[in-house]
Amino acid sequence: MGSEATKIVDGRQHRTTRSRTAICEACLDLVEEGVLRPSADEIAERAGVSRRSIFNHFGDLAELYDAVVEVGLERCAPLLEEIPSDQPVSLRVDQVVRIRSRFLEAMAPFTRALTAQALVGPASDQARRASKEATRFQHANIERLFQKELARLDPIDRAETLEAISASMAPLLWETLRRNRGLSAARARAVMKRMLEAILRDALGDAWR
């Protein structure tokens, strides 16, 4: 393939990537504004493309939703920080609560959209799968972060403690505290920390400090 032909192909690929990204970003922006299940027409208008263009880039809304999940996680990924697992457990608790609450607050509109889409909509399967994958990712991170403490427990206690810690930092719990209970982000963060400390204290006694 000659250099001119290569430039043409590269240019088309760049425009395709740019258009796909614009469509995903438009969908996320609508979600952040409270439109939990944006229609193709709404997405097209926000992205500045035709409705037909959406389905040229994505086979259906379910495929679009898969791409939007990826872009949404990329958008909030900078809010996550690596926490050294060799720090004192009390310091790890402080850090994971601070980082996790900041991430959940940023992801709150997306969490609501996932919940709504999982209940009804053309991308319900994708929404449920995205929620499960996010939960597995969080579960694995928590297990790594508190590996030393969890190793002291017998298998049943270890499994139950890990599940309890994971539940204390779940997106839907944060949503309950912030929207249903009306707590400020600071108060919700304090509740999360209290729950995490209580779980560790119950499992490890004074050794958790």
C-alpha cells in the first residue's frame, strides 16, 4: 500500500475513533446530567452526529453500552490510587475510605444509570455484567490490601469478612447514604469508615490496629 493510501486509511481510522469516542462521551455527559437511559436521538444530538452514524459505529445500543462502560471507567480511573499493603492497617483504612468514597462520588451518576439499565433497557445484560465485573475488581483489590489481616482467619471467617468489607464500600451503599439518607459526602465517608473499622474489629479483635 502506498504512502498516500496509508494516510487515507489512517485518517479514516482516526475519524472513526474520534467519532466513537465523541458518542461515548456524549452518552456519559447525558448520564451525569441525570438522563439515565439516553436515547439514540439524544446521544446523536449531544455528540453532533446523525442517528445513523451511531449505528454505523455500533451494531446496537448494547454494543454502545459496552463501549460507554469502558470510557466511563477510564474517565474516573485517575481518582484511584495504589495503596501499599505494608502500611499499618489503620492507615490503609483511612486511605481506602478516602480514595473509594471519592471514586464512588464521581461514579454516582454512572451507578444510577447501570442500575436503571440493568432493570430495563436494551443493554440490561451489559449493565449487569459491568456491575459484576466492577464488584469482582473491587473484591480483588480489597483482598490484596488486607491480605495480611485476612490470612489470620479461618477460611469461613476470612470469606465472610472479605464479603462484609466489600459490601461496606459498594456503589449502591454509597448511593443509599448519599441520596436515600441525604448524607453529605463527608458524613457518608465517615459511615463507611465506621463500618469498615467495625468489621475488622469484629474479625481481628485488638490485633486489627
